[in-house]
Amino acid sequence: MTGGTPFYITTPIYYVNDAPHIGHAYTTVACDVLARFMRLDGRRVKFLTGTDEHGQKVAKSAREAGIDPQEFCDRVSQNFRDMTRLMNISNDDFIRTTEARHLRSCQALWQVLVERGEIYLGTFAGWYSVRDEAFYEDGELVNGKAPTGAEVEWVEEENYFFRLSAWQDRLLAFYDANPDFIAPRSRRNEVVSFVKGGLRDLSVSRTSFSWGIPVPDDPKHVMYVWLDALNNYQTAVDYPDIKSEEYSTFWPADLHMVGKDIIRFHTVYWPAFLMAAGLAPPKRVFAHGWWTVEGQKMSKSLGNFIPPARLVEAYGVDAVRYFMLRELPFGSDGDFSHRAVLGRINGDLANGLGNLAQRVLSMINRNCAGRVPQPAALTAADEALLATARGLLPRLRAEFAEQAFHRGLEAVWQVVGEADRYVDEQAPWVLAKSDRERMATVLYTLAETIRHIAILVQPVMPDAAGRLLDQLALGPEARDFASLAARPLVPGTLLPKPVGVFPRHIEEREGKGG
Ligand code: MSP
């Protein structure tokens, strides 16, 4: 797709010190849903994900694994690439910070910052947490640890500094002028008060290890891993070639999706680096919440990290994607439990949309010779149901523009509920004996409603929605959002034999809980 207003969306790049887990899958799926939604809505989308491969944390993991850091990164990065395939992710690029394009991009950014007088050489003395890859001051420590609970070590070394302190007022002015830059609102308030509290210059290089991008003209320094990592978003659109087609089309990014733990890096350091380099900051950063598992924090010591592959194997990829976005208000924390997933699969999918589609399509198959029925004049009840279905696109656009996936999906399932009530009221199985013309109108109205729903849930459940659209005999040209109004079902079209799309999940160990 080449036309349409550009939309550039990114996931954080994942540290390669760990295997992928549901926290990573969550961010990536949320971005994928938006990317697919925007493509179907006619936008020209660029969707980026990738891996963050430099820094002390990764170097330490490689050492522990007893292999060369590059080889270690190659191996773990591949696991994240595999996760994108597993979760049916439609990313357009996968960046690795050890690639040559990224080295060039970071060194160019560094040089611009130096030329503009934003970086100077000094001495750092303070605390560093390898787990957080972040510096802390004495006053920030809580019982000798980072506020995040991570271990810290004392660091005293010659470092380059970025003049972050000089950006306090300009950052506050930027937040003021761009009220939607940080979402949700609670996070915005948190960041604003942090910046109001005063900013110190930031150490942006290290000399005590070498696994990073060398500082131009002073290669005993490597760049601070967050400067390197954040700049991945520009590398992927061809920075430093700011006159390139990619950069001029896609920069500034429309949305950086991140977890709540890394909001400060994205909303304080990143816009400051960019403004200091004379470049535009991204348009929006959304911080989502964190998952616990069966009520507990995921941790190495508890060994309760859930690999996404295990979920997909148990429930299927579409159900997992749906669950992730429907279960929690996007932005809040929540719990991933087997019981909750089953509730959504059996309730919303099997008994809800699945049952509705199966009922309607089988009635059409039985009573209309398997062809899209020919409607007669519509009654107020028919018009009312169709109006709710037609109202979904504007509603979803509004909700997804705010990343309120849960509200968008709730609205879709309200229409499923309306359709269920309509079937019960209209009782087409009774009309089959008494009034065939009216039956055809009712079934047409229902099939049109299902068509709307199936087109609109494609971003969340691409496979299942695709199978529903197959059953309505709709080709690829009839599946984008423009088709909603432009291509209603054509009476007389032969439909394939209906098959269930959302099976009930039967508990293997029924009665034993789970
Ligand atoms: N490498 C940095 C990001 C650099 S972006 C320029 C990083 N990587 S990470 O692998 O540690 O985390 C990536 C994302 O996963 C973060 O957005 C984080 O919030 C998210 N999650 C990690 N655990 C999570 C949960 N338990 N639940 C939800 N998301 C979680 O940070």
C-alpha cells in the first residue's frame, strides 16, 4: 500500500538478555492491532519492532552463557523474531541495534549533539543499576536499592554528559503544547511532576565496558545504551538521511507504545535528545500496564514467566490476542489467569460471536439454498440493528485513536448482543414456516451485521475473522474498511458450507479447577 496518510508505530526494542514472555507479546500485539487497523482504514503504515542488544545487561548475560556477545545476540534476537511469527505480527521491519545501519545512525546523532554543544566531557560519580540500565542518585535509593528494587553499583568514571538540565523548561512547554503526547493522563501527570522537580545532566557514555556503539573520535567510550536504543526509531526510517523518502514520510513517529516502566526514557530523554539535535519529537507515547500471572508478579525466582508459545498452543493465537486486548482497560495492570482466558473464549467468542455467526449462516444454508438472501423492505427493527453495526467504524476509530482497545471491543460485542436479541425477537425459524420473504429480510440483516463485525475484528483476530469473511464469500478486495459502506452483501451470492470458527475451550481436567 503506498497511498494514505502515513502512520508510524513502534514497539519498544526488547533486551536480548531474556526469552520472550507474555509481557513482550502484549506490547507487540497491541501495536499489531493498531497497525492492521490503520492499514485497513487506508493509512500508509510502517510498523517497527526489534531487539536492544548493547549494554552491560546483555554483555553480562552473554558472559554467563559463556559465549561471544554477538553470537549471543544473534541467538536471542531470533527468539523475538520467532515470537512475531507466532503471534501473527505484521511488522514491516525488525531492527537490531547491532546492525551497521544503526551504528551509522547513532554516530551521526552523537555528532550533531556535539556540534550543537549539547554534549560535554565530565566525570560521573553515582549509582548504576545494570538491570534497569539507569543511573540513580543517592537520594533516590530505597534501602540501598534502586526505586525499582534493582541492585545498584557505585560507578565513578569519565563520561560524556548530555545537557538535560537545560531542557527542563522546553520539555514542560512541549508537554503543554502537546497535551496528547503522553498517555494515559495519569502517566502524563507523573512525568510532568518529575520534570518540574528539576533535571540533571545525563551521563551518555560509559568507559568500563565495551559492548556498545563507540563514541566517534573517542572510542574508549561506548554510548549509553538508552541513547543507542531510543535512536532505533529513527534508524528504521533512514536517519541520518533526513531528506530520504522514508524519513520525510514517517518522522516524527505517530506512536511509541511502551510499558509503564520505561515511560521516562521515552517522554523525557528521547524528546530532549531530538529537540537538542534540531529534530522533531514523536507525536505520542502510550504507556500500558503490567501483567501478573495467576495473581503473582512474573519473576525468575518464581519461574512463572509464560512463554507466548505455551498460550498459543493451549488457546490458539486469535483467542490470546483477543484476551490480551479485551480483558484489561489498556493502560491498567491486570492478571493473566487460565480461568479469565477460558471465560473470554467460551463467553465472548464461542457463545457470543461464534454462536451468532454459526446460527445465522446455518439458517441461510438450510433455508435460502446457501445463497445470500434477497431482502424486502426493512422494518424499524432491521434498520436499528444495521445502524448499530454501521456505527461501529466511527466508534472504533475514536477508541483506537486513544488506544482504548477494550472499549472498542466492548462496543463490538454490544452489537453481538443486539444481534442475539434481534434473532430471538424475529425468530426466523418461525418465519421459515409462515413468511419466507420476511425471513429472508431478517437473515440478510443479520448477515450484513456479521459482515461488519467480521471486517472490524480483523485487526484483533486476523485468522478467525478471515474465516468468517470466507464464509460470507468476500474476497480480499471486500475486506477493508472502505468496503463496509461500499460493498454490502450481494443477494444471490453462493456461500460456502458454514463451519464453526470459535470452538468452545473444553477444560481437559474438568472439575479440577485451573
Ligand atoms: N530494551 C528496553 C526498551 C528500549 S526501547 C527504546 C526494554 N526492554 S524489555 O525487554 O525489558 O521490556 C520491553 C517491554 O516489555 C517494556 O515495554 C516492558 O514494559 C514490557 N514488559 C515486561 N514485562 C511486562 C509485564 N509483566 N507485563 C506487561 N509488559 C511488560 O525495556
